[in-house]
Amino acid sequence: MDKEAVLGIVKSRLGITSQVRDTYLLPIISGVISEIENQQGITLKSDRPDHVMFVADYAEYRYSNKDDPTLPRHLQWRLHNLVVGEKHVE
């Protein structure tokens, strides 16, 4: 997963134009990627827009909602779809 591409999307969504918050945002992005790959068993791919946007949206949520442990319904639904899509039977 291209963390710099995700960082650019997250910063655009948050309206951040400087690099001051990059040292805080990059570990959040790395943590989201690690959690999705290691705990959910999903192989994230930079060439899949749905993967890139999910990581960006999840990282933006983590940044903006530090004190709220409840994952929004739209992120739960998208994560479920990624898990189901990863484990589909052919």
C-alpha cells in the first residue's frame, strides 16, 4: 500500500496543506494498514481504488475521533465487504 498516496488523500479530506502533521498521520496510516492486513487477513493493493479509499477514510476517522471507539457504520460495512471479498470462493 502506498502510504504517501493515502497521506495525500487524508490531508486533502482534512484540509491540511502543510507537512506539520505528517509525523502524526503516517503512523496512523501505517497502523490502519497493519491492522487490516494482520487482523483481518486482507491483502491491500495500491492499484485498487476501494482499498486506497478505505484506508484513507479509516485513517481520517482515527485522526478525527481519538476519543470515540465506535467505528461508523459505513466503515464497518465496507470492512465487512473487504473481508468477504478477500475470502470469496471460486
